[in-house]
Amino acid sequence: MNPRRPHTVGGGTGDPDVRRSRLAAACIAIAALTLVLRLPGLLEPHHYSDEGIFAAVAQRLLQGHTLYREAWDDKPPLIFCLYAVVLAAFGPSMVALRAVAGVWAAATAVAVTAFGYRLASPRAGMAAGIVYALLTSTPFIEGNLALTELFGATPAAISMLVLAGGADRPRASLAGVLLGIAFLFKQVYALEAVAAGLYLLLTDRSRAERAFALTAGFALAVLATVAILGATGALREAAHAALGFYGGYLSEGSALPAAFRWLRPAPVAVSIAVVLVRRRRGQSAGLPELLVLWLGFSLTGSLLALRPFGHYLVQPAAPVALMIVWSVTRAARRQPLWPAMPLAAALPLIAVVFAPFWLSFPMVRPGYYRLTLGRLTGHVTPTAADRELDRRVPPQAAIARQIRAGTERSMFIWGELPWLYPLAGARSPVRFVAAYHTAFVAGGKAEVMAALHQSPPRYIVVDQQEWRRLPGLAEFIAARYAWEAGWDEIELYRRRDAD
């Protein structure tokens, strides 16, 4: 077999120009469907904390602070760069942010469609694109949010499509760069780079050369970023944030029994076992094996934290959509369903881990669309709709208006209201933009109090429902601040010497 043209299962027959035209039409249709499904997200207020954290960190970058050293979060740098571009161009616009996310999701859906086209048939590719759009452009797994999993999924899916078109060294290098970019959005996408590397090692010829090319491409993207961070003097802080803190977050685990941690690698183990068994039977590695490995490693990535946050499932959504459609196609033809074994291995654990999310959050059920319709028709007031999404939204808007009306826009927030920083256009003396940031940073709370004493902000906002405590904050407020206003246990304090 020619190593530059891995075995494909489908893709259609006939005139190549006709096939390309049909694929282009399918991709345009899927992209349009994705964008239409995401339209309700344009109406949402600034309510989701993770989006707010990215926006608040990006705002600090635009204010001249150094990433990680003076603007801190535990994610790799690309998400903050992307948010900074959106903020610089449009301000803290939810419409602009969700529109960018929609374009990103549409690009991934197109890649899924093209992969399915090669894997099975034009119809299968179209169906896979539809399944992916439904999974990630609705609130079911929070794919409608502008989060790291969504942005990392695009270069990851395109990298797999690149490998699907041929496994020569240039393609392997390009796939490596794309996977490096995915990793620079979220750390767990490194697992998909491992999956791609294993796939290349299992092909018939030039195994080491192509695996090395993939690794070199991945390293190029990552080392270029490391060099930039080193030049800013923030490399040590970046390593602690993206590796140390994130590792602590993963190792902390969840409320599930510790035994569940041993089940996390199950999809990876099953995918490798399936591919090796097929190799022993004389089957050459092709698109089925690439999809199986992609599926297994991405599923494990979504389960590493064992926490019920729906957006973790956006990472494996692309291979899951492809596997669902391909399995239905194979079942209709009475073919064995061995490719779906990693998904079957992961489903019980997914059900246990994410059941609290699906059962506890009304926004992932039809209530989300009822709220959207009520907002559009006027049956639900904007304030009521905002409050139903998150109780903090109306107070956040009121505080932002008050701070913007003043001349000294400085503020510190203890709680989880990070969107308030960019909405108010406020500066903070503290590099952390959310209370939970101090949980795994040694001396983080003492650092916060030292910064407050050195540069007391005009305003301090305290969410009384924040369960973490900041030693010394209450005394600091009592000595230097006066109560200004309160909404739903969110208190606003103003420095006494402020005009």
C-alpha cells in the first residue's frame, strides 16, 4: 500500500469534480446549520464564569500586564490571546464573542463532515456534521459557550482530516502544528497528539519518520510559545499555572469514589487493544484505526477531572459524532461494530460523572429555549431572563454602570464575578480574577491581601455566597471602606476617602 494514501472506507465514486462539489455543498450546509443553532447564544448576558475569567485576564493583558505573572489563570495562552483580540475590536460584547465561537464551531463541523465523507460516504459525512452541530451548538454539553474545549477542537479535528488525506511527512508535520495549537488552547488536547502519533507508528512504512515529523510540528508550536513566554519573564509562572496548578486540579479529583480514577484510561486502553488486534489479523492502519484512537484518547481527556462540567464533553464530540453515524451505517449493513468499543467502554463512566450536570441545570433542558422565546416575545423581562440564567447578572450590570460613571475605575472582587472587570472597564491591584484561583497557589491569599494594602482599590465587591474565605478581608473592609449597595448577597463597598 502506498504510505501517502492510507486506506479509506468510503468517499464515494464517480467524477472527482462531482464529489468535490457535493462535499462543498454539504460543508456549506453544515456550517449554516451550526451558525443557526447558535443564534440563541447571541442573546445571552455575561453570565458564565469561565468566559468571564478569560475576558478578565484578556483585559489585564490589554491594560499592559504580563500573562501569568500579572494576569493569572491555569489555561494555556491562546484562549487569552483570542479573547484579547475580541475585546480590543469589539469591547466586552457577548454577541461578538459568541459569533467568533460560532465561526470556530462551524469550521470544526466542516472538518467532521469532510472526515465522514472520506470514512464512509457523502451521506455519512453530512449526518456526522449534523450530529456534531447538534451536540456542540446547543446547551446539552455547553458547546454553545466560548470555552477552551470548543476552540481547541477545531485545530484538533483539522489535524485528523489532514492525516486522513495522507500520512506523508509534510502532512504529519502540519498535523503536529495543529495539535500543538489545540494543546495551547487546553492541555488535554495533548492526548489527541498521542493518538495521532500512535496512528502514524502503526502505518506500514516510514513509521518513525512520520511520527517524528508529527512530534516536530507539535514541538514547533509549543516551543515558539515557550520562547515568547520566556521573553516576557513569565515562563516559571506559566509552567506553574498551566502544568502545576492544572495538575493539582486534576489530582484533587471529584466527589466520586477514588476507584473511579482507575477507570479514566479505559477508553484509551480499549482503543489501543482494538487497533492492535486488527494489526495482528493483518489489517493495515487506515481511517477506521485513526478514528478509533482519536475517539479513545479524546474520551479519556474529557474524563480526566471526573467533574460534572458539560463542556468537558466538547473535546470528544467530533469523533463521537463520526462514530455514532458510522456505527449506524455499519449496523444497517450488518457489519461488526468493533470501532465503537471505546465509546461503549466510556458511556457508563460518562453517565455517572455527568448525570449531576444534566439533572441539575435547567438550561441544558428545554427551559433554555423557553427562556429564549420568552425574551424574544416579551413574555419574560430581560432582567428576569438574566436572573434565571444566573442570579449574579443583574447586580453585575448595576455595579458595572456605577463604576463606569466614576473617574477612578479600580476594583477588587472576592467571589466568582469575573465578567464584572471588563464590563466595568476596571483595573485591579490583584493578578487573580476569581476567588478559586487562590486555592492551589501557594501564598495566593496572602499575596492578594498584600496587594490590597499596597494599592487599595476604590471599590470592593464581595459575594457572600462565596464559600472560600480570604483571611483579613473583612477587617480590611471595615477599616477603610463603607457599604455602598447590595443585591442578592452581593455587596459593594466604596473606599471612604474616594470622591
